[in-house]
Amino acid sequence: MEELGILSKCAQPSYKSMSSRPNEESVGNVLDREFQVDEEMSVLVSDLTSVKVGQHWNYVRFLIDLHIKSIKELERKSPTL
């Protein structure tokens, strides 16, 4: 590579610390780990996850019904180029 004048460039992983501790937000634990739900659509949970694909972050949001334990809604967002 040196003979051809080619340089390699490696990306360094970066970590950004959170201002608050995860899972210790000001929202109370309403379910108290009681996941046995008797009625459909009475208890919904959501999750937002970011995934890096190539050089871009993509976001996936899930909406899950705890009664039937299945995904009710799925949304994917990727950055516009």
C-alpha cells in the first residue's frame, strides 16, 4: 500500500454516555411484571431501536400487544440521502 500511496482509514467506535441511567426514568412500573393480560389491546408496549447500517443509523419502532404477544405495528425509518 505504501508503494502505491494508499492510506487506510479506520473508523473509531464512539460511545456517548447517557445523562440518566437506563431503565431508571421517572415513569413508574405500572405493570409490576404482571404480563398476563385478559383483554386484547388493553396493554401495549413499545420499543424504539436504532441500528447502524453502513454509514447511516436506521430506526425501528415496535408496538406489541401483551395479550396475544405479537407485534401490532412496525415502523422503519432510514435517513434520507
